[in-house]
Amino acid sequence: MTEEPAGDRPPIGRGAKAPKGRKVELSSLSGQDTEPARLISGISELDRVLGGGLVAGSATLLGGDPGIGKSTLLLQAAASMARKELRTVYVSGEEALAQLRMRAARLKLAQAPVELAAETNIADIRKTLESAGDVGLVIIDSIQTMWSPAIEAAPGTVSQVRVSGQELIHFAKANDVAVILVGHVTKDGQIAGPRVLEHMVDTVVYFEGDRGDQFRILRAIKNRFGPAHEIGVFEMREEGLAEVQNPSALFLEARDESVPGAAVFAGIEGTRPVLVEIQALAAPSSLATPRRAIVGWDSARLSMVLAVLEARCGMAFGGRDVFLNVAGGLRINEPAADLAVAAALISSMSGKPLPRQSVAFGEISLSGTVRPVSQSDLRLKEAAKLGFQQAFAPVAGKAAMPVKEIGDLAALIAALGVSPNDPSDDS
């Protein structure tokens, strides 16, 4: 337990100077009051994830594994915004100014008018920022290194992270300044520190990807000013992070031809259609309990699809190891991938490849029926744009390409020309 003095807090809200308790009718707000002003970073993938750019007076939390590229991305964004005559302050609690200068030189940003500071005392940081007066963007790298002299605890503890975050968020609201907080993540991928920090900020963004892989995915988990679960795709290069304008082409490149167990899923990430290859392998197992290894999808969802295929279609996966992979490092969360996963599993079991120029999407119910999903037209338009010629989907309607209507899993098996008892090529 830590005692905290009850001091006066600045009012919360955009330029809030009204007395406490003042009421305002919703109908009296003008369009200027309700439409937030955006600060465009110049990095289109970042602006897309943020809903069109940073909002003045907002707080954004950026999380990700160590070395994933958080500091690189923010330094590039800070340099871009500073060149647009927006006063930008980059505060590092982990690196000295000389180290920041070295990184900027490597990224060819050494001449950018970004103001740098190496400090961890949150009281000194806030006092300096308030005395500056005309700051537009503040980046704190990272929130776990900040500490408040009012709390007798080490930096990085729950109380220090919460109080430091609260101080910075109050500063952002009271002074109409956009603040970005960098957060480290724990072993299970959650931002370290109190979970209440994610509730306090306006936007929560995660940087996903493997440090050994060149591609990075920026995903919005929470956004009060735009769509949640929007993604941006970047490629890590020697000169920094480069935007990937067409993620579907990236995720589908170097596909093998006529390989059993591969299906293309037409998905939606935020407001953007994304096509990705789903790879499945069902191999005979010598273990008493066969393995289930999944990369990029929900393991519980795979167990459900396997159970439905066994119960409704007579396909036996009980004695097989099942491996599932979403190519390209993307993690899929929507249930519309069920049909593509089922098609890949059926193809792997039978040894018959799916038609190469085909996509699949649809949600599978426990009865084996395939349910319609949202934004089918958008998925099909993206597939047609990339040269695909056929789709397996629950409802045809008016589509941009021929659609083979799939009402249940039995219809999918028949459409693929597979018998439930077809042996696979490895049995």
C-alpha cells in the first residue's frame, strides 16, 4: 500500500478551462468541437492505424517486444512531423542523447528538428514541457523507466507506471498535446505494468512480428478516434522501417504451386481487405496424444473445426498431428477464416491441392453449416484485383468473380472433389 497526497489536478478535456461540474448539452456542440484535429505523421500506414493521424490532446500507448522497432518507428514519425513545423519532443529514459543521435544518423534523420531529452523524473519532464508552451507532440520512451518523486517505489513498479502515466495523460488533456507512451511487454505479450494504463489512454497499438523476420505489423487494439483492429504493415530495412502499400501481395508472394494443404483466405483487418495463405499439415502420429501446433490462429478455434470435420464429415484426425500456419507472420482473429482452415485441412488429408486461383471464407457452426460473414463484396473485389478467379463462400449474390456457394462442410468436400475416406498421400 502506498500513500498518495490528494493534490489539485488540472481539468481533463480539450482546453478544459470551465469550472468543475459545468454541464453542456450534446446538441449545443458544434461540428468543430466534435471533430478532432488530426496531426498527420506523413507515414500513411501509421496514420491508417491511428484512424487518420494523431489527435491533439490524446494519449497513445505503443507496445511491442524488445527490438521489434518501436523506437525506430517513433523516431521516423517524430522527424516527419517536426519537418512540418510541429514542435516535437522525444524523451528517452533508456538511451543517452549520443545513442539517440547515432540512431538518427543511421536512419538519415540527423538533421530533423526534433528536440531530444534523456530524463526519467516525471515531475521534471512535466515542468519542462509546460514551460515550453507550444509543444505539439511528446514521445516518452518508455513509460516503465519513468518515476515520480511522490511515490516511494522503484521505476517500473505498478504504482510508478500508473502515476507516471496519469501525470502524462493529464498533461496531454490540459495542454492539447498529443502524447505517445512506449510500453514494454511481458512474456505473454501484454504491456507490463497495470492494465488500467490501457484503459486510461485513448489509443492502444501493438507492434507485432518476429525480430528474425523482416516484416512488422502495427495493430490497433483500442482507438477512441477511429476503427479498432486496423493494421499497418512495415518492412524492416537497413535505413529503417518502410511501408508496405499492398500487404496482400506481400503475404501471397512465393506461393508453391499445386501443394496440398494450402488455402488462401480473404480476410478483413479493420477496414482493409487482406489475403493471406493458410497452410495445414495432417501427418500420422506415433504419440498417444497427437500434437496440435498453431501459428497465427486461435488454438480453440482449430479444435472446434477439427471436431466438426470428424463428427459431421467422418474425417479422422484423432491419430494425426495437425500443424497450422498463417504465412507472413499475420495473426488472424476473425471467425471468417474457418472455411479456409477447413479447406486446407481437407486438402492435406486427401493429398489433393485446392485450385490455385481460388479463395475461401466463411464461419463454420457446430452443426457443420457455413454461415455468411460481413463485407463479402470487399473481400471478393480484393481477390479479383490480385488475379483470383474463384471463391468458396457461403453466399454468392452479386460478386466480382464466380462464387461456388458452400452451405455446409459436405458441400465443400464435394466441391473439392474429395471423399471423406480419401487416403492422404503420406498414409
